[in-house]
Amino acid sequence: MGFQCPECVREGAARTPQVRTSFGGRITSGSAAVTIVLIGLNVVAFLVANATGKILGEFSQQLVLIQDGSIYRPSVDGVAQGAYWRLVSSTFMHFDLIHIAFNLYALWLFGSYLESQLGRWRYLSLYLLAGLAGSVCVYLLSDIRSYSLGASGSIFGLFGASLFVLLRQRRDVSQLLVLLGLNLAITFVLPNISWQAHLGGLAAGMAIGAAFAYAPRSHRQSIHVASLVAVAVVCGVLVLLRTVTLTG
């Protein structure tokens, strides 16, 4: 049997060129690892929330409220009181089994595909920023006494990014458009669905997806990073402006 010293293996791997997709993602084994972790985090959060009775409680509520007893006084601090982390934590919480099942099924279908095409850090950034953008739109456009839970903003962000990635690959997007149209119709037809989160996540996903898909290769990484930073900055500015409006 042959033998190779560990140092030789490491040196050989370092000299081997890394294979990347046309979007800059590194092709690796186990390309759906981030998607699996995200699914696991959502499942764990759901189980813990149900076990402790805190689905709408202290650790998950995304309250959009002002601290004024004449209007509504929350039992815990909400976004307007500085609990900005709720804009992200709420995207990992779900109301019931049907809610989480639909979202995680879509996450597996579109997430595993995008992760294989974009690479792990681009894909994870897309997922988190789309969810954040959805929460920001809820914060901007919802009634001050409303709340929103679920990964739907992130999922719609994956829909939007997938559209541009598929178009860049010159693939048929008719089925995706039908699926997106059905989900948008459900958003506005059924009650108790946050259209703000869906549209906010979709808009962010389309913006990031377009930048990822059509950035010229010579400036690909810098444009990708700039697009992510731009979405994050816009979200931050909008949150601060809304907070000032509510509390000022």
C-alpha cells in the first residue's frame, strides 16, 4: 500500500486550483451543509419555544410598539424600545407545524440549490439579510401593536435570488414564476399573513440575487460584498428612522 505524509498531502492540496461556480461559489462536498444547519436551528427554536411556552414570549416576540401607556405598553421591550435583535430572532420562530413545515420544505428546495451555486458565505448572507429586510418592512409598515414570526422573509428572498441565478444560467423560470405568483396570491388572500415580510424579503433577495448573478467576473467579489453591505445599511437606516418616528 502507498503512503503519503500529511505535509505532502497539505502541500498538494494547496497547489490544486479550487473549482468555483460561475457565481464565485467554491464547489465542495456536502454543499448543503449551511442549509441543513439553518433547518436545524429553526427546528430547535420551534421545539424550545413550544416546550417553554414562549412562542410569543420574551425570547421571540418581534414587537412593533412605542413605549406609551396611552397607546399600548408591552410586557417586554420591543424593537422600538431598542430590542433590535428581535428583527433577526423572529425569523427563526414559527407558530405551528404547518407554518414551519412549509417554510423548511421551501428552504431545503431553494436553499440547497443556491448554496451549491453561490457558495456558503454568499448564501448565508443572502438568507440572513432577506430575513432582516422582511422584518424591517414589518417594522416600517405594520400597525404598532403587531408582531411577526417566521422564516418567510428569508424564503421569499431565496425565491427572488433564484430567479436571477436561473436567468443567468439561461434556464427555464416558468415554474418558479408560477410558484412565486401563487405564494404572492396566498399572501394577500389568506388572513394573518405578513405581506410586509414577504415583499421585503423578496425585494432584498432580488436585489442581492441580481448583483450575485450579473457582477462581472473581474470585480465579482467586491460587487457581491458591496451589495450585501448596501442592503444591510439600508435596513439599518430605515430601522433608525422608524424608531425615531415612533419614540420622538
